[in-house]
Amino acid sequence: MCAGMFMAILDVQVVATSLPTIQSALEINPDRMSWIQTAYLIAEVVAIPLTGYLTRVLTMRWLFVGSMILFVIASAGCAASGEFSELVCWRVLQGFSGGTLIPSVFSAVFILFPSQRQALATTIAGVLAVLAPTVGPIAGGWLTETYSWHWLFLINLAPGTLAAAVASRTLPRHVVDHSARQGLDWISLLLMAGALAALQIGLKEAPTSGWISLYVVGCLGCSFFAGSLFTWRCTMRSPPLVELGNFRDRNFLVGSVLSFTLGIGLFGSVYLMPVFLAFVRGHNAFEIGMTMLVTGVAQLITAPIAVALEKKTDPRVLSACGFALFSVGIAMSAFQDPRSDYDAMFWPQVVRGVAIMFCLLPPTRLALGGLPPHRVPDASGLFNLMRNLGGAIGIALIDTIIYTRTDVLGEKLWKGLESGNMKTAAFIGAPAGIVSAHQSGAFDAGKTALLDPLVQTASSVEAINEAWLLVAIMTACAITALPFARHVPRGESGD
């Protein structure tokens, strides 16, 4: 099951690094290119909260096996696509099937394992869940450069088929809830899909079109309206399509807030590093992946420590330490300059890698560990949805800062250079003699042409630094939710 989840998460990252190659191969217009990723993410975010309902209808065993087979078929379809529309259709199917695999794994942790083994099972699932975005760039770059973009999808076929075969033989058999099949609330399904899809599209377009543009406001307004109707309908029907009543559990609510905040920090940091390394340092996908492996190695080393501490320590304390350390690791990246590279990024990545397991393992126990087994599939879907939504909102805010602040910061840097500020000159890497010999006012055409590329790069770096700082502050805010969680005695479960 973890192998299937790993492939579903990895698929987003390996494709992201190779979009230019796919664009060239299929002759896709640049303004349509992002839909290859957006189609997957929308389908995934719609599927995640449906996991509880699908588990009741199909049982955990056949939901996983069916989703895994569908994911393999969709991956083969993506690899065989010869045009844009065909690829997008297969990506929708791939995203929907992949979306159910992620919460299914976390459901299995609390349904299949006794309480004393849940910490280890959660850690194995958690390591793979956060490792996939880290190794994605290096895997995508290597596959594309060594073979072709088709192998971004073909790598799913063999392990996916094997995972489905093993799961069909080893996962326990449960009784199918036939009444759930007859009571599918299609209206709620359409409302939920519409709300999540409109939100995803609105967040995608907001940084470039503007948050108050008619298109973005319309998308976010439709999302709010459909989401409100969906929430009302779920509270009025029994059984609901998605059991939103799980949010009445105080610990699940706090755990979901932590999951949402982790999404901002995790997806935000995985997004910002490639942006800096590609556009500022000029590295290719493989080089970016090699740099980002530091986080993954730190995660793997920390995992056994996290398991040992989780068994003996209050999850609220561990979560507070984890999010405090994670926010420090993110803030450490907020002081980069245009020459920052692997060495400057090493220790911030180590700190983040050490912290991530303490931001994932204790909140998962806090959210799901005290629920009865029949509520876990729905709750796991909502818990994982919150992390994805946090990531989507975080990336939208990051892009907004980069798009809106770069020019403003560029003007500030020009003023510093024109006033002879040597700190500004050192930051952008300008020749010291040009700035020190300059009296005041604008530079002549020759010097302006020399300095302009340096200023543009430096202003982008400062905007990225501001984005790092915002993500750090938002991540640290998660700690304020922890006092509202109740104490979880060791060994508590919903048996």
C-alpha cells in the first residue's frame, strides 16, 4: 500500500520537472501547459475526501486494488498520449485513482495494526509520503535526460501491478456495505467536486490574474457557495457522503489544522527550492534533485528516533517541538543571496528534514488514533485533504509574493545602488568600483545594461526570501492550536 501511495505522490513531482520536454514533444501551447498538472491535482483533491465512502462501498481491500489497477492503466495511457487533450484526460483518471491511495494507507495504519505498532506503521507511511516530493525532481530529471518523458509514467506499471497483486492476496476481507451503494448522494458529490475544483483553479490563477480579478473572485465565490451547500447537505443527510462530523472531535480538528499548516510548509519549501535553483542558479532538474536529497536523508535518519519518542512522549509536546523546529528550518532559508547554493542550503534542509517527521507522526496520531475504526476512513480522507489544501493555498501565496514584490524590490535595489550603498552592491554582486565611483542619480546606459540583469536576479531572490519568511511564520502559527487538544493517554485507540 505504501508503494502505491509513494507512486501517486511522486507522479506529481516527476512530471513537474519535465513539463518543458512534454510541451516540446506534443507541441502544446505554453498557456495550456499547466493543465497537465492542474488536471491531476483537481482530480486528486476531489478523490481524497471520497475515500471513506468508497471504502464502505468497496472495502479497503478492493478500493486499494481497484485504484492501483486504474492508476496503472492511466499511467500507460499518459505514456501513450499523442496530443494534449488525450494526456489531460488520462491525467484526470490518474489523479482520481492516485488520490484514494494516499488516505487509504493512513486508514490502514489505524485499522489493521494494534496500537503499539501504529507508530512504526505511521512512520513508514509518513517517510514515504514526504520523501516522494524530495526525490521527485531528481527522478524526473534523470528519466527524461536518460530515456524520454514517456518513462515518467511507464515507471508506474511494474511496481503498480505488483502492489495490486500483493494487496489482493494479503489485505483482509471485509463485508461490503451494500446500502452505501444504493444511497450515493449525487448532488453532494457534484457540489463537493465543483467546490474543490473551483478552489484549485482560483488559487492557480490568483497570483497572475490578481486576487480581486473577476475570474478569480468568481472561482473562489463559486467554491464558497458550492462548499457551503455541500456542508449543509452533509449535515442534513444520514449517512452523509463525507462524514464532516469528525470535526466535532477536538483532537481531530486540531490534527487537521496541523495537517493544513504542514501542507503550507512542506509543499511551500519543496516548491521554493527548485524555483530558486532553476531560475537564480540555473541548475537542471537532476542537479536540483541532488541538492534536495539532503532533506530526504535527514528524514530517513530521524525516522527511528521519531518512532521511539512518539511511543513515550505526549503528541502535543512532540508536535510543538516539530513545528517550532520546522519553522526555524524554513526561516533559515530566508537569508539567501544570488550566490547561495548547495552549501548555504545544506543546514536549513537538515533542520527541516529532522523536523518533518515530528510534524507528521504525532499530529496523525492526535487526529486519527482516538477514533473508532469505522470513522477512520472518512477522517483519514479529510486529514489528508487538509494537507493538500494547505499546500495549494501556500503555493498561491508564494507565487503572489514573487509576482507582486519582485518589481518593487528591484526599484529599492536600484535606489540603493544610485545612492552608493555598498551593502546593496555586495548583495547583488555588482562590481564595487562602479558603485563606489558613482556620485548620485541614475547610471548611464552602459552601466545600466551591466547592472540590470544583476538587479533583476537579486530582486527575485529578495522576493523568494520574503516568501520563505511568510511560510515560516504561517508554519509557526500551528503551535497555537495545540493547547486546544486534549491529552491522549498512551495506548488509547478506538477499538
